[in-house]
Amino acid sequence: MFTTALRAGLLGLACLALGSAHAQTPLKIGFLATFSGPIGAIGQDQYDAFMLAVEQRSGKLGGVPVQVLKEDDQFKPELATQIVQKLIERERVSIITGITGSNVIMAVARPITEKQVFLISTNPGPSPLAGAGCSPYQYVASWQNDNIAEVVGKYAVDKGYKKMILLAPNFQGGKDILGGFKRYYKGTVQDEIYTPLNQLDFSAEIAQIAAQKPDAVFAFFPGALGVNFVRQYQQAGLLKALPLLSTGIADGTSLPALKDAALGILSGAFWGPDLDNPVNRQFVDAFEAKYKRIPSTFAAQAYDGALLLDSAIAKVKGNLADKQAFGSALKAADFKSVRGSFRFNNNNFPIHDMHMFEAAKDAKGRVSLKTVATPLKDHQDAYHGQCSLN
């Protein structure tokens, strides 16, 4: 009888141990981004901020241990598709997050969501995915691509610029950006210039700008593309004479390289390091302390992506098998955002304020971003009505 009781006790302890071990099995999250090439700094900022949030929670999100699988797509859609297949079929991930390029997310969104794996974009939000291509398994923690240009278009109108030249790389993201600008800009577009995706020499385009003499220029060039464009624009003597309005050029990834050359550039975004709310102040201080640099917008939106996952995983107590419940938890967006006001529209894209920033010296004498206007408040994207989700 003693032996039977002892065996039962040992069996019970073994079951408890197995249950505890099972409860602590890490939740696998695929982090797919571009870590190499001209825009590699953007992917690194995304990853660093996401991991900062994980580390602040002792390696957990929503109280559940997570294993973040870092993958470099090299800005190549075909490679990204192969990585996604590996993450889903071999690693059995329930969530894929990150993503740096619109060209990449357009290639991988459907293969991810069709497998009922949750896609949390912390950067691109191309228009096709905001409209008819929306999905209950797809959430964008950053912005719809057009947003960051729409606010600049509105600002250009407010400033009275009558004629402008627009420039962007020739890919989905670039087309969305210029389309967004034109949606709100009411003046004359003298020229619309699309450059090859990896072009780093803009001398010909800058000569065109100088010859046409617009009131101002709007440009979108992410990563190293933007650094090169600004340096060449300044060297040509245009920066002081011809206002440069931008998005994806003057931010935490490029300002350390540009330094004083960037002073005076105006940029549209939903976030800047000087936004005055408790979550943002804590984030900026923690990011600077760990990485010794000012966070970029890309870092801020990836941090928000981690906070979103933290809230949703906690709501379902780590049970991602109930996909409807987890989707509802994500949709609720029950977290405090670094940007302040944040909620999801019917298409799972954000509704938020859009600001204008100027590259200027901060209190420490560093070139950073200073908020100068908020032309669009509680702003929603132009495509949500094409989405069939409620």
C-alpha cells in the first residue's frame, strides 16, 4: 500500500514537472528583416528595439518565454519566401514579425497568412494589403505607406508651396509614398522621378531639380540611399536655397551619418524622440542607454510591435492555438504606444496622429528630430474601405 502510494506520488510529481516544463516551452517568433545592404541599418533598428522590449520582460512576452529567430532576407523577396517556408514548416512558428521592405512583405504576406500564421509588420504597410489584400492574420504596427507622405503633402499646402518635384525609388513602397503625397498636395507636380532601387548616385536627378527651380522638393530614400541623396543635395548648394521635405530620410538611422548636413530637413512621421508621453520617454532613455544612439522611427514602431504582442499574448494566457481569440486580442491593441494614441482600423492598420519634424540640435547638441507641426490628427489610411473585414 505504501509502495502504491509512493508510486502515485512520484507519478503526480512527474506530471507536475512535465506540466511546468511544457508551460515554459518558449513560443517561437520569426523575426524577418533586412540586415544587410544599403538599408540594413533599418532592419537592425527594428530588431534592436524589439529585443529591448523582450529583454525588459526577462525574455518573455505576455508572461510567456519567447525564442526570437532572427533571419536576414537581404531585401530579396525570393529569399524571404524561402525563409518564411522554413520558419513555418520546420520551426513551427505561430508569429512572424519584422519585415523591412514593401517588396518583401508583398511576396510573403499571403504565404504567411494563408497558413494562419500571424504576421505583425513593424515597418511596411503597402496599399494592396490595406485594401482588398487585408487579412485577419495580418496586423501593421507601424503605418500604411501613404501616411508618412500624406502628412508632408498637407504640410506643403499649409506652407504655400505651389510647384514641387517628387523623387522615390522605383518599388511598391516608393510608389505608395509619392501617391500619398499627391493625395494631399494641391499644387503643381513639376516632375515625378523614380530611381533604380539601389541607386546611390543622384547627380543627374539633382541637376534636373536645379534646372527646373521648384518651390520645394519632396524625396523618399530610405537608409543609405537617403544619406547619399542628402549629401549630394547639400554639396550642390540646394539645401539652403530649396526646402527639402522628406520621409524616410532624416531619422535615427541616417542622422548620425549626416550630422549637420541634415539640419533644416523636414520629415513626416507618426513618431519622434521628443514626443512627450511616459512610454516614449522610457523607451528613448532605455534604447539610448543600451545601444548608445537615438532610436529611429523604425525602432519605435518595432518596440510598439513587441508591446502589441505582449498585450495580446497575455490576454490569451499564451494559448495561440485559439487563433480567433488571439486575433481579437491583437485587434484590441490594449497597450500604451510610444506614439500616444493608437488603435486599429477595420483593416488592422493604425489610426494615429501624423506629425512633421525638423532636423535640429537637441538639448545635448546632437542632430535629432524636433516636432514642428501635427497636420493630420487621428488619421486613417485611404484604403480601409476596400477591406472586407469589420
